[in-house]
Amino acid sequence: MRKLPTILIVEDEPAIAELISVNLRHNGFAPIWAEDGDSAQRELDAVLPDMILLDWMLPGQSGLELSRKWRGHPRTRAVPIIMLTARGDEPDKIAGLDAGADDYITKPFSTQEMLARIRAVLRRRAPEHSGESVAIGALSLDPATHRVSHAGQPLKLGPTEFKLLHYLMRNAERVHSRGQLLDKVWGDHVYIEERTVDVHVKRLREALGDAATMVETVRGAGYRLTAQPDASKSIASGA
Ligand code: CA
């Protein structure tokens, strides 16, 4: 039900790419393979992955150049990158991190090390894939089991309301514009009206019952989830 995190592997050696792909697939990820910078760019132009595993030594543009390019571009800026480097290339590793890589893995590497580093980076950069539960006030949400409860009582939410609540809870007390919510919750390459956000916020409040006031409308700015709702405001003021 939950979408598997996609990982774009940019690696020119088919045997290594295949080995990584198999291991990722067996561990709950959806790998995509690109053999050079150009094909990687085509993948990125189509759909953004949750992470890029980027080989340092590639035909054409090097991993370093690609990392710099993708970091400098608004569309790809936020996609985590782990560089694959050869053993002993210490200056390379530092250059890689300077070029915007989140981490590096030295070849040859064990599957366990690779998975540990991928999970750590995803946790840092994209907590929605970490599976960690989150609690704000009496409201708690567990992404692993897809359960939401308030004061111990289970709540029933639709898939979009679940994603919306998860995002608001992970970023509680901050105000999010409708545009930001569309970006973060509905995601890349989805073109829908900002009014859609209001519809789902309304549904979310209905599903939350007693906890509905935790989702506040901030006039002229957007929405916020707070642990201390303003009791003087009624839910209807969100309209
Ligand atoms: Ca290579």
C-alpha cells in the first residue's frame, strides 16, 4: 500500500548495478538503473527518485560533475545522493561531499553497509520513508502500520488525509502554504488546484474528530498542526 522508495542507480558497470538492484529489491526498495549521466538525467526529468546512488567513475560526465549539477538545479536539489567511490580515494570523498553528496560508500562494499547508509540518509532527508512513528500531543501516527490514533482511540483516514497528516505532524507548529503542501504531500509532477488542499484539510478535520482543532487555518498563510490549539477558534473558522 505504501509506495516503495525508488533509488536511481547511476553505474556504468552492469554487474555492479545488477548486484545493487537485486539487493535493493530484496530489501523493500524500487531500483532504477541508468548507465550514464545522460540516461540518469532522462530518468530525473521523468520522475524524481527518493535517492540517487551515484558512481564516481562514469563515461562522459563524472559522478562529481553530476552531483554538482543536480544540487544546483531546483528540481533535483533535494534528492539525496550517495556517491560510490573506489577504495582509498580520500580526496575524492571530500570532493564528493563538497559537491553536495549526502554520504559515500567505498567499493567494494557489503550489502549491509549499503543498506545501513541508504536508510540513514533517507531518515535524515526524507523521514516519511523511515517508518518511524510520530506523536504530537495526544495524536499519534505510525507509518509502518498506517495507523492513526487520538488519546488511544483509532481514527480512520483516507490515503491522502493520512499523507497530509503525516507531513503536518512531522513539521508541526510551522505554517505551510497550500502550494507547499501540494509540493510535499501530492508530490512532484502533479498539477492540481490549491483548492484541493482545502478539500482534504476539511476531510482530515472530519476524520480527526476531537483532535480537529489541532489543524489550524492561518489566515492568508496556510495551515498548521499544533499541539496547543487555540480553544477560542471553532473548526468552522477554517472555511
Ligand atoms: Ca564506474
